[in-house]
Amino acid sequence: MLSPQVSPPLDTAPPARWFARGMRGAVSTPGLVLVATFIGFGGLLHDLAFPIGAGLLSTLLIWALPAQVILIGGLATGASPPALAVAVCLSGVRLLPMVVSLMPLMRGPRPRLGWELLCAHFVAMTLWVEGFRLLPKVAPEGRPAYAAGLGLGLTLLSMAGTAIGFYLTGALPGPLAVALLLLTPISFAILLVRNARQAVDWLAIGLGAAISPLVANSPGGLDLFWAGVGGGTLAFFIARHLPRQRA
Amino acid sequence: MSFHSTELGAMLVVIFFGFLPNEVWRVLGVLFGRRIDPGSVWMQWVQAVATALLAAVVARLLLVPSGALVALPLGLRAGAVGSGIAGFLIVRRSVLAGVLVAEAVLVAGAWWLGVSP
């Protein structure tokens, strides 16, 4: 798919220059959609009375909106933190194949573990998509710094969005405040549909959504765990026993 | 007052119950990335669980909401998300178009019903 032979010409710009170029690359349409969803997350934080400093820290450190919503939404419903950590951990699994597939583009010609871990931290849906679009145009020597700059740029924009949403939601008229709060489930639902390719994906979406209200308020705050593991496992086995067919 | 309603307590919860269990996958991706086969049966199961979990999060936010969203009727919450998915599929699979359609339906509905959180 990607041919390393046709890499761009040698560029001897210092890493700081590549880092700055990466940060500029963050200001794009996908970056702005991301900011909008984090404005929704900020509104959710305010609605659930979660402290803004810790909310901003969750955007910087967790840097995966589903995990952030699972953790903070779960705390608001009184779920136990260890049960939420299990749900967060399960939701983060999708990051592993993303890191594995994008790392060859971010690594550069002289791999260094520190840079790899830093670049991997920024891997989430938006950086994954944008990385495949932008990194092939970057000279291999500059790719680790460019990827880190892109990731930090997206993170800073999203932290600004989180703060804006938090302070805006109290000042908005009713219908607009509600629109802000529903931004997160709306964008998640659309991303689920966008990423669904095979029968197992559609089954997992349907079963996860159907089981979730049935197990709401289950003891120990494990409702997301049951809906995720139960619905996902069921979808996995049903899809394996379906007759093989390709649409 | 619960532990996580203070700024410091909430930060510790974010680090230990959010950051660490999530970041472990990124670190594993770096350390063992070249040896993991993303197409293995084990990874397929893991992907199905992650997808179901995300769908469950959406369903819970929509069906069992908290805070200001309680003021919205269920039909409007579900209708907004449904029209957003329809908008996404119709307008060249554009996420932005889907979000805008859903938000337009929601704001119009909330305004018409006179909802105030």
C-alpha cells in the first residue's frame, strides 16, 4: 500500500521546525470537528458537576473521548472506580491496532523508544486518520517530531474546546445547551456507523446498545462491562456461525 | 461530597482509573507492535467487545440520561441521533454533515417544545 521508495527528498530542517509544522497541521477540518465534540464533552463535565481541572487533565492524559465519557459519566451514576477502570481498559483496546498500523509512518529512519511512546500517546481516531493523510508528505527524518507536533496541536485545541464547553453551557439558552450535551452521543453514533464494515461490527453495535438499558443500575456499577463484554462476545460468536458472505 | 467531586480527588481518579488502563494499549502497541497480528481471532473478539462497549455508552447516554438531557423527550433524543446517521449516509458519508443534521433536528425540536434545562 505505502511504498517507502518514493519518500520525499532529504530535508535537514531541525526537529523543532517539524514539530511546529505538525502543530500547524492540526488546524484542519477534522481538527475542528474534534474541537466541537470536546466542546460537547466540556458541557457534559459541567452538567455532571465534574471539576474542570481534572476534566482538562483527562483530555491531556486519557486523550480518548469514549474512555473519558465512560469514566466521568460512570462516576456521575455512582459506579465504582475499579469497575470503571475495567470498562475504560476494554474501550481502549481499539488503540492497539491503531498504534501498530500507524507506527511505521511515525517512527522515522532512526527509531527511539521515547519518541515512539510520545507519538503513540497521541494516537486516537483523529490523529490516526490525519496521520495517514499527512505523514507520507513529510520527510522521514522529520516524522516523529511532526507527529508529536500534530498530536500536541490537536490535544491543545481539544483542551480549549473542553474549557469553552464547560463555561459556555451555563450561559447558553435551553435548546442550545441541550444541543451541546447531545453532541457526544451524536458523534459517537455516527463514528460507529462509519467504522462498521462487517456483520460482526453491526451485531456488536446492536447488541451493545440493546443490552445497555437492560443492565442499567446492575450491582457494582458493572453495567457497561456486561453490555460490552456480553454484547461483544455474543456478536463475535454469532458472526462466526453466520454463513460466509461478502456484501 | 464524594471523593471525586474535589479537584485533587478527581485528578487522581483520572490518572489511576482513566489514564493508566487506557494508555496501556498504546504502550503495548509500541513494545509488541511488530509481533501482534491485528487479524488474529483474539483481536477480532477484542474489537467486537470494544465496539459493543461504545454502542452501550451511546445507548446509555440516550436512553438513561442524566442532568439536563432528562428534560428532552426520548423520541426527540433518539430522533436527533437517527437523523444524524441518515444525514451522514446521505451526504457523502460526511461526519460533519451528520452532526449538523442531528443538531438542527435537536435544536428545532427543543425550541418547539420549549425545553429549558
